Amino acid sequence: MGEKACRFRKMTVADVDRVTEIEAQSFAMPWSRNLFYGEAINENATYIVCEIDGEIVAYAGAWISFGDAEVMSVAVDPIMRGHGIGTALFGRLIEEVKARGATAITLEVRPSNAAAIRLYEKFGLRSVGRRPHYYIDNGEDALIMWNTKI
């Protein structure tokens, strides 16, 4: 990941503004500050942030239900991409959800997001289907990816 490593920790309500900024820079349909606030206090959610030199540069989160972790969001500040942060972050998210009892992980991703698909495949997720017209901004399908043995 270069010369600087992430310090991972649980996302708190104090982190919501920065996480919302990264979200807005990363997605065509970003979540609101209020949604992230709700995630920060949701006992069924696991959200982590990556800090470098005291600044949040990435975050990831998942919900856990019945042994399955459903990834809700993964994002790295655009100026920090390409340095392995996403790989380290996603690996840490898997460790965190496993510690909370998850044995499988799933998510939806745009087929056009080749970088994200490559990342998820590194962790054993495979496409098992599509959700037609899932993304309302452009009608793009979503790939449904699973790893049933994390």
C-alpha cells in the first residue's frame, strides 16, 4: 500500500461528515449524511474507516443477518486510490464480519465497475446473477456476488 498504512477502527457518528464526503466523490447516487448516521448507530451494521495520518481516507460497511454479511458500501477517497487501500479495507471488513459470526458475504456491484469486481474476486466472491435495472440513475443492472465460505 505504499509507505503509509491504514489504521482501521469502527466508524462513529463523529466520522459521518467525512464518510459522506468520500461517498459523494465516489458514487453517482450517494447516500445522505442521515443514512450514514443511522448506520453508525445500527447494532446490526459493521462499519469501519481507514485513517492515514489521522484523516479518514476510506470506509466500508456491511449488515449482518442470519450468518450472512451484506456489503452496503466500500469507498476510497479518489486521490488515495490505486495504493492498495481498498484491498486492505475489504480484507479488514471480512475479518470484522467474521468476528461477528458471518460465514458468507454478498453484495451488488455495477458490471461497469471493473476495479471493484476485481477487488471482490480477490476475496473469493463470484457473480451468481443479476438484478435487472438495479441502478436508478442509468438503469444499469447489478451483478450479485457471493462468497459462501469466508
